[in-house]
Amino acid sequence: MICGNLTVWKGAETTNLITLATTKIIGDVLERNNAPEGVLTTVIGTGNPIGEMIVKDPRLELISFTGSTKVGSIVSDVVHKRFGKCLLELGGNNAVIIMDDANIEMAMKGCVFSAVGTCG
């Protein structure tokens, strides 16, 4: 949005209420900062039909996808066939690096919270 681009966001189909709540918060911030109406569009629904429309649409020059390696590979193939760009975060789930000098108890609490305390 900072560079003048619009955002079309489709949250995970299992987190529709979180998607709507997050959209409301972002919308309020955009409105308070006089952003033009429509710079953020949220789509709710099942992944496959909506996701296919999104990745095939040449008006969407950049697709950012978070999910499985299998689906990410499909997203990449489809987007690149139309000479689009994509950012992929694939396959991992809550990766973490704990340094030798870390407070292990605090690090473990942080790991557990980040894995389950903020999930959809």
C-alpha cells in the first residue's frame, strides 16, 4: 500500500472471524490516515476456487502465499506462467533458533505461545 498498490487478502478458510476482525482493525487505521477507500479488499471463502482466481488474475502482479510446499509449488507455477511475481512461505511451522546463552525457560514459554497463543 505504501507504494500505491492495492491489497487483496484471503485469510485461511479456518480463520474467517480472525480475517474479518483483522480487516476491521486495518480498515480503521487506513480510514484514520485518509487512505483511499478500497486499498484493502478481503475475500472470505474456501481456498481452492478463490485461490485459483487470485493466482490466475494478471491484474495481481504479486502473490504472497503462506502454506504447504505442495500448494506453494502450484501457486509458483501458475503465477510465473503469467510472468507474475510471488513470495512464498512454505512448509515450516513455527521454526525457532535458541542461542546457547538464552534463558531456556523464557525461550520455551515464548515458543509455546507463538505456536498456540496466537493461532487462528
